[in-house]
Amino acid sequence: MIHAPYYSYQKIQEILSGVTLLDYGFFLASNKRVRYTGRLGTHHYFEGKGIKMAIKGEVYFDFKKDKGGGLLSAVMDLEDLDFLGAVGFLESGFRLSLSELSTLKTHRVKKTLGTPEKSSLELLSFGSVQDPSLLNYFLSRGISSLVVRDYGIEVGLSLKGRRQVAFGLQNSKKGYELRTPSLKLKSGPSSYSIVEQSSKAIIVFEGIMDLLSYVELTYRGGSYVRRTLVVLNSVTTAKQFIKDFEGYEGTVFLCLDGDAPGTKATKEIQEGLVLATTRDVRYVYGLSETGFNDLNDALKSFLKL
């Protein structure tokens, strides 16, 4: 058992500040103690022998054991350690394993991109978003690290034989929408993504950056996200979204891009969801063909970026 005779409060906070619960979840996956089964909204799910765990932010819940808590509680339970042992584990052995995590292939998916001249895209690993280049890229677009880490994951990938990292969002068909500072990529089937929240209302966005910008604006306004968030990932998935939600009777707020394709998709959804109450709310953020093109443009203007 890993243990330590004494840790000051400041030392414990220093150790805990360097790692997240999601890091620990992917550490378990890298050691094949659990499988990462995907993300639904801000919840990440892991399953293994005697474990069915959801992680949201700094809290986890194990459905099979009917218990949960924070990072130290998870380590104490799953590593069979006492409090001091769990702190020591996070400080020593786990930190070493975490530094190697980016080279581990916790989950592999091969997907050949659409055109012959493009080489295959291979997903190598999943983890919490830590890469400075990714965080700085989103920060340059007005989106804080808190929002980036809450609403997506870091995906290690190989493209044209070159390794890089991307922000990833899983879609409803278990494919991945990927964003690097310079590329938009897809792995697996195309579809929309659902970010679940506790509400009867849905708000629909066109792309990942719109979703993150909305959350950032909400947080900066001192509020919380109280709606189910849907990202089409492309206006081409609007018909699929309509088919899947044709029986929905709640309110659907539409916040697609202000350009012609966004307007066309907005109209299609309004005409297709006959049982729902649909509202085009682009005007709230000044999105139009003569105004801001998308929510990120509105966010950057608000922040004077």
C-alpha cells in the first residue's frame, strides 16, 4: 500500500490541482481496468468488472456500487487505499503513469477519410483536454479552459503519419467530430451531437465552436446551462435531426449560423418539427447575413477580441 506519514493542507491541494477525475478515468482505461464507453453531455462513462462509472467535472458516481464523490474518494475506493495512501498514489505512481498516458492506445478506431487523396485518420487515445496548443487556440477564440474541459475531450490521432491532438465531441452515431487549431476532421459516421441537460427545452447550434461560445456567454453572464444542447456538426444533418425528433413536443430554440445555409436549415427544422414550438433566436445574438456570422463571432465581439 502506498502511504505517507504526513501531508500539509497546502501540499494536498497542490497534488490535487495537477490532476482531474477524468485523468484518473482514462488512467484506468489505459490499464484496461475499464473501457471508456463515451460521453453524453458533460458526463463521461466508464465500465469494467464491478464498475459502471460516470464522471462529471470533479464528481463521479459508480452505479454498480451506488456510491460516488470526488477524486480522492474514487482513488480510495478503486485502489483500496486509505486517505494518505490515495494522496501518495496521486503524487507518485499515478503521476508517472499519467505522463505516459498520451502514448497509450486506450481505444483505437480507423477511419479512411472521404476522398482517395486523403490518407487514413487513426484515433490513438482519449483523455481530458490538457494540450497547451489546444487550450490556447480556444482561448484565442474567447473560450476558457473550463468550458473546453467540461464539454469535450482530447483525442490523440495520426493523420498522414503525423501525430497530433484534437478537441473531440462524440456524435449520436458514436463517431467523433474533431477540431485542431488548423483542421476540422471527422472519424466514423456523421451525425449531430447531443449534450444533455435537465430541461424540456432544446437549443440547436450548427457547429462545435457555437456550442462552446454559447456556454462561455452563459457562464460569463453568471448563469448555468439549463437546456439540452444539440450540435448539428453540419447543416447536412438537419434532416436526420428532424426525423429523430419528429415526435418532440417541447420548445426548440434554433441558433444556427446567420448565413444562407443556416437560414435554410432553420426553416427546414421549423417546418419539420410540427409538434414542437420552434423559435429562431439568432437575432438575440445579432446573427444574420449582415451581422455576425456565428456565435463565436458574437462572443469575440463581446470580449473585444
